[in-house]
Amino acid sequence: HQVRSARGSEPIDLLLCDVVLPGMSGPEVVRRIRGDLPELLTLFMSGYDQNRLAEAGHDPHPLLRKPFTVQELARAVREQIESGAALAGGASAEDVSRSAGG
């Protein structure tokens, strides 16, 4: 309900969320928000290494590693928004990955 209130009439293009948060994990926050906004694009960030995240039961994708520069953040956000637009336009995830060099 708080997401809908904060959203107002403006669309939310992307949620940038830390993986490790006090009280609830970032992936859990995203799962709950997607109950109201299933189309929401997300980008996780973390200073923990991938092994430590996996040991804690987190497999966040996509993941932006901390620390990051403003340019790295801008690139990661742009890639997520572009991949979401491509998927909404009918491209498969594999097509998007291929076009991004992945």
C-alpha cells in the first residue's frame, strides 16, 4: 500500500535496492512490491561478494557491485530500462542478452 501511495500518478521505471537491508532482504522487498507492480524493473546493489550473498540465500540479478561510480550506476540503470522496454516490445530475454553482449 505504501508503494501505491508513494507512486501517486507517476510510473516507477526502476527500483534500485540494496540486497542486505535491516529487517528484510532486498529480494523480499522486491517480491512484496511486485505483488502490486509485477512489471517493476529492479536493479540490486551490494558490497558483499557473490559467494557471501549465495551463502546467505540471495541470488540477486542483476547486481551492481559497490562501490560504483555515477557512470557505472547510469549504465546499469540504462541497461535495465532498455532491456525492460525490449521485453515489453516482444523480444525474449535471450534476444536482449545477445544484443547486450551477454
